[in-house]
Amino acid sequence: MVTGPIYVESAEPGDVLKVEVLSLTPRVPYGVISNRHYKGVLVNEFPENEGRLDGASKENPEKYNNVSIFTPIRKEGEQYIAYLNESGKEITFPLSPFLGIMGVAANSSESPSSVPPTPLGGNLDINELGVGSTLYLPIEVEGALFFTGDPHFAQGDGEVALTALEGSLRGDLRLTVLKKGSSEIPGNSDKFDMAFGETEDYWIPVGLNEDLDEAMKQAVRESIDFLSEQLGIDRKIAYAYLSGATDYEVSQAVDKTKGIHALIAKKDFKEFVDFNIKTNKKTFPIYIKADGLYVEAKSLFDAMGVKSDYNESLKTLTAVYKNTTYTFTLDSNKYKKGTETKTLAKSPYVENKKFYIPANAILNVMNIPLNWATDGNTVIGTVGY
């Protein structure tokens, strides 16, 4: 299912559409993972049955002999999980929702297909583009004509069977037009012609081609161009860095045009980029530690209107948001939501009697929208909307 096209005021050819994913919530307690004949990575090997039968049609869909695995989901604490039943035992994995399709219209009179992704986005199937992420798309037509859909509950890199765990999502997106030449456009703002993603931790250049090797080459070229044009890094140094430090992932290998994307770690460039987090009232610096990005909690919460208290003797910071109390403890990856104990990916720390929490706790723990963008040499996390 695809929603659109959506006309965006002031969008003109040469501009860039900035798409921020603010929230994604499952609407139904199940998804489906499908494998169809002549599709997927193992073409002519799966499904393992006699193949498509005579008379297959929309009136007789069972004769296609495709295999669709019904996959229920349930909520355990704050986390949704999916489970596959095999011989009375469960295979479980966490949900990480994202929209497989986010794109803008091509300047073409041809009837478009929603299956292969293009430099303008579309069926990118990049599983990092969940809540808190930002996608940048080059605009070719007046109004951009944005479209989105193909909701995914979860997807492994490659999406090998043909579909991911796909089900109905309720999404909330924010669209912003970046005029040609804007410093918020990644890389070369005067010649931006390929979809580009961004999260708290990563810049995500994209490569697309029917040949997976060529898609890889393009992703590497896009990565070098970005580091050179955005951060002024010598191209041979950028190439060496990418080889030594950057993961390249196969987003999908099943949609005719295959996708590979890079995960360039922002924290590796702390001497080239300033990191900030801002509310509608104030901007605060972000502090880089070996394990990620941190923010001084009480000042940020005060600016957000969130009541908080740092207890130096107990070595805890409490914050009350939407009638729920969150308690963070110094040097511990455990926190409390009300009376329930949960786990943080990173531990808070104290410096000069100030309490610092991981920046991603704003979104991942307290469910306060937090989206990321890069403006020139400044990475900015924006809280709330």
C-alpha cells in the first residue's frame, strides 16, 4: 500500500525534501512474511513446492502456490516482539518499524513502478530509517509529490525471501523543503542527486543498481563525496577511513534494483563537527564519549518543561514526563520507569556535579520525538515537534 502523491508547498526542481520520521506504531497485532515464485534471492529454489499452477489469478490466488508466513506480534514491556511458531516452539525477534517506501516523483511521463528504488527514494527498504531518522530526497517536479508506504515491522539486511515482516503502521512524518544551496543539504548542496539518510549515530549514503557490485561501488563513491564535500576531508583519507571503519549493508537484494548503504559513524568525526541538541527554547552541547552521544540532563529537561531532580547522595536523576517517573542511576545501565526496572544501552555519568544521560534515551526511553540533521559542520538533534 502506498499513500500519495502529497503536494508540498514551495517545493521546486533542484530543491531537497527533508523527511523526518516522528513516530511509527503498529495498527494490527500481526504481520506477514512472503515468498513468491520467481522472486526473492533464491529464485527457482523457494518456495519448495510444485510451483505456480494453471489457472492462477486474482480470483484463484491459492494456485500461485506462494508461501506467506503469518507472524503475530505482542508487546513485552515497552518492546514489541514477533514470534514464529515452529513445532510448538517460538522463534522470537524484536520489532524495529520503518517505512519501506519514502520517495518523490520523477520528472517523467512514463508510468512509474513502486517496486525498484531510485535516486529519488521509493522502495529503499533501509531498516535504519525508523523513528528519529531523517531522509533527504532530490526534488525533480513542482510540489515534490511525496509518497510513502510499504510499512515494515522488522527487516533483516537483504530482505532475502522477498518481503520483510510487513504489517499496518500508523506513521507521523514531518516534511521540510530545503531550497537549493541550503547548508542543511548533505554533501554538495548544488548537485544533490541521490537519496541520503541520517540517524543519531550515522550518516547513510546510498548506492542503487541492478548489479549488486555496482550498487556497492556507488555507495562507496557517495560516501567519499560526502566526507570530502561536507567535512573537507581529503578523498584518499576518506577512502582509507571507509575501508578501516565503515560498514556497508545490503538493504535489499530482491527489488530488481538492489541497494547498499553505508553507516558512517558520526562520533568518529568529533574534531570536524559540532554536536548540539535543541528544544524550541534553547540549544545545548552534546558530549562525545567512546560509546556515543550524551547530554547534560537537568538543563535540557528544564528547557523542555520536564520536571527533574538530581540527587547527588543517591547518585540518581529523576524526570517526570506525561505522569511517568523515570529514574536514571550513575554508571548503571539500569533505569526505572515507574517501579519497573529496564536496561539502557549506555550508562549515565557525572562530571562537575552535572548528570549526563545518553542522548538517545530521550527517544528510546521517554518516547519524546528526537530527530537528527546536519547543517554544515553542525549535527543537531531536535527535541519535540
